[in-house]
Amino acid sequence: MPDSENENIEIKCLVEAIYQKYGYDFREYAWDSLKRRVMAILKEQKIKNISQMQHRIIYDKAFFLLLLSNLTVNVTQMFRNPSFYRKLRKNIFPRFKEYPFIKIWIAGCSTGEEAYSIAITLKEEGLYKKSQIYATDISIPVLEKAKQGIFPVGMMKDYTNNYREGGGKKSFSEYYTAKYDHTILDKTLRDNITFADHNLATDSSFGVMDIICCRNVFIYFTRSLQSHVLKLFNESLNHGGILCMGSQESIMFIEDAVDYFEELSSTESIYIKK
Ligand SMILES: C[S@@+](CC[C@H](N)C(=O)[O-])C[C@H]1O[C@@H](n2cnc3c(N)ncnc32)[C@H](O)[C@@H]1O
């Protein structure tokens, strides 16, 4: 049997061991990117083979947490894909102007940049006070970072450009204070955000929402996990609720999607619950 096939068997056993021991389910993650990440950690940590890695994961929780933070890709930005925020301001948020209360779930929020960007957009559109944002992720370390709302000062130039391109109405610097090499976001942006641990693969609905954003997360899932999570989103949305995916993540090819959702924007991958 070629080495790569043996490696595949070992990685499948590793993923099963993680699930049995810690309850984190990576069994339905897109294979190539999962394998790439496992092999990179193997090399970086100078571990002889995957079986040895499995032994360490079972007996050493700190090592497991290190692996976990490497298996989940946490790349994010404030106002990532600015045209999405323009669409929110122009076409999506106005639908909720008359609502007494708006519940928004940001699933796979990473270190919080997306949640804070949505909070700023809601504020500028006069909707923040009646909104509650639930921002969730599988990874506890990224959630701890998200709660702090502290970001490297070096990112602010790009974020300012994104904010402007996304239709920002003020000077972006009004939302943070710079201190040495980092910036602290305006604490009031956190008032209506709850950060919580939630695993899309294994946990049940997080409550009934008006808007769900799950951007740049589905790309890491197999089609069958995507289909499972889409059902969860359908159950978790009010009638006429909005689902926002990453711009490259059309859901229209996922099983049953057309039964649950209608496309509102193909360029921004925004859908309405039927
Ligand atoms: C690439 S980031 C996307 C962050 C943000 N949504 C954005 O678009 O910038 C993907 C996030 O999904 C999270 N994630 C991966 N698997 C998950 C799961 N099963 N349940 C919840 N979050 C998950 C990762 O921890 C990571 O923070």
C-alpha cells in the first residue's frame, strides 16, 4: 500500500481519537486541507509519525489544544469583503427597521472582527440598541481574544480602507483607542455582543434568529456536513430570516437548500428563509 494511503488511514484514526476523547468532530472536514494541516504540525513539532501524534493527543491536553488551534483556520478581518457590508446597509438591515428586536448569530466568528464590524454597521444604521449579537466559535482561545477587542495597530490602515469601502459613515478612528502597538475597540461595541462556544458539527440550535452570518466556514466542511449545518440554520431562523455566507460559498448546490432558502444576492451569497 502506498505511504500516502497509510497516512490517510492514520489520520482517520487520529480524527476518530480526537472525537472519542474530546468530542471535537473533524470527521467531516474537507480532507485535503485537514491533511495538509495535520502534516504541517507533524513537521513543525518534529513528531516521527501520526500514530505518535495520536498518543500525545490522547495523553497531553495542552498538545491537543495546540493541534486544535491549528486545525481551525482563524484568518479574519474587520469589514472583510466590504461589498457585503454595503449590501447589509442598503438591502438587508432596512428590512428590520420596524422590528422591535433583532437577533443575529455569527457562527464561526473567529477572533471577533466580524462581530465588531457588524456592531458598527448596526450602530450607524440606527439598529444597534435593539440588536443582540451572538458570536460563536468552536475554538476557545479565539473566543478569549474576541472578548478583549484588542487588535494590532498595524491592521488599522487596511481596516480603515475596508470600513470606508463598506459604506462607513464616520472616521473609523472614532471606534478605537491606539496604545503602543495595539488598538482597543470602543467598549460600548461589546454591550450587545455575547461570545460563546458552539460547535456547528455537533451542537444543536443556538436559538431562533433574524439573521445568521456564517462566512468563510463552509469551505472547510464536506458537502454532507454543510448539508447538516444548513438544516441547523433553517431551524434557527425565523420565517423571512436572512442567511449570509462567504462570497465564494453559494449554498444552492447543497442538498435541500432550495427547499429552505431563496437567493437574495448571488454576488454576496445572501439568502432568505422561504
Ligand atoms: C476562516 S475563519 C472565518 C471567520 C469569519 N467568519 C470571517 O469570515 O472572517 C473560520 C472560523 O470557523 C471556525 N470553525 C471551524 N469549525 C467550526 C465548527 N465546527 N463550529 C464552529 N466554528 C467552527 C474556526 O475556528 C474559525 O474561527
